[in-house]
Amino acid sequence: MPAALAQPAPGGQASITALTQRANAGTVGVIAGGVDGTYIRIASDLASVLDDGDGLRVLPILGKGSLQNIADIVLLRGVDIGIVQSDSLAYARSRRLVPGLDQLIQYIAKLYDEEVHVLARGDIGSVADLAGKTVNIDVAGSGTAMTASLLFELLGIRVQPAQDTQDVALTRLRAGEIAAMVFVAGKPARLFAGIPPGSGLRFLPVPATDALIETYLPSSLAAADYPSLIAEGQGIETIAVGAVMAVYAWQPGTERHRKVARFVEAFQAKFPAFLRPPRHPKWRDVNLEAQVPGWTRFNAALR
């Protein structure tokens, strides 16, 4: 039985009001990504490790991508924390998507790097071959759509963008209806796990040009990540973007700030548990001391 229901309010009469206050006092909403992405698995790990009853309860929430997550952290009740790409704050700021964003969003930790996956039909040899062709870049407002737009812009490649969800895009790609799809996710991405050998699909190398390296990091995909798509001993050059645990910049002394502070303290204290199975392997890439350029770190010590 949940602790909130096990202990009646003083006087022996458990009022709904008291139970509601007790249940919400330690609840933190974490908005993540879609069902096939890495974000929701990271949020699920947060709930599994950090939940301790009424003291702290983490509610993972399916999200629609980094840009939407930024807006949801600021605007939606019940959302305190979100997992977003590190380039999303600069992108949202430059396009003035949310007024006063710099004063409203901070970060708890840089998590890990997410790889850019460009999966294409077998007749496509390079990203340059995608010029003029239909390429799915995920739904509007998603981190993938943002990064894909920047990627093709910086490479000087004009594609015909489609904005289906990733599962629909993969179905269309396998049917030959589109030339390629872009997906930004920590490797190995579960979306590609069910693709059988001999599918005729291939990952395209993304060259780490000078223009891209100003914003992104060089990375690679290996056979160990996707054995049905990459031959043993081979690797696919690509780029990566950092994932950030973002948070609303609650004023110190408020109840919401204290609630997030308890989350941060528990996260730091129990961090070793994230490094052990069955937690996502990307946790082993996390450095809690890493800084995120252009972001302000949330100070849990200010109560």
C-alpha cells in the first residue's frame, strides 16, 4: 500500500486534502522523449532509483522533443525537470520561442552525448546524395528536427523534409517511400534494434566539418551498437550533441525549489546506482562535474 494511504491524518480521519498535500509534496515530474528514444529510458531509471515513497517520487512523462520540453518546463504545471539537447536553449533563445528564457531555465547535469543517426536506403551513398530527396527529420518541435535542420544547413544540403514520427518514418523508409531518416538518440537506439540483416538500409557517415564542429562533437557508430546494420570491424563516422537535465529556475525559498533540491541531492547521493545494470549504459558516460556552455547550473544548496 502507498505510504500516503497507510498513515491517516491526525485524529484518525484521513482527509483527501491532507492525503493530496502529502502525495504531491515530494513529487517531481520529468518530461522526456518518445517511447523509442533514450530520454524516456533515462527518466524511467531516475524513477526506479530515486523513488522512496512520499519523500521523493519521480514521474516520467512522454515528451515531444527538446524544444517542446523547454516550453513545457516553463509553461506546464507538474513539469519541473526535462531532458533536452544542449543546443536547444540557444536555438530557442535565438528564435525567441519563450520570452525571458535565460532567467527561466537552468540545468542540473550534463548527461551524455547523443549520436546523430542518418539511416538511408541502400542506393544512397552519402549525405550529399540526399540533396533534393525526401528525408524525415521527426515531428516539429523535436530535438531531432532542430538538429537535422541545422545539420543540413551547415552542410549546404537542401532536402525535402518530412515530419512523421520516427516509427512511421522507419516504416516509410523500409517501403522505399523516403530516401532517409534522421534520429538523434544515444546509441544504441532501440528504434533500430528490430531491423533484420539484409534489410537494404545503411547508416550514412556524417562528416565532422569545421562548421559542424563549432557546435557538435565527433562520434561514431559501431557494429557492437547495430550488428544488423554495420559489419564487424567497421565504423560509421557521425556527430553528437550533449543531453542535459534541464530544470525550471525556481526561486530559492519556495516549496518548488526545495522539492527540486531534494531531487538533486538524492540524484547525487545515489548516482553510483545508475552505473550498474540494468540501468541504461549511457549513464556510464555521465560526469556530474561537467559544465554546459551557455547554461546556468541549478543551485540545490540555496534553500
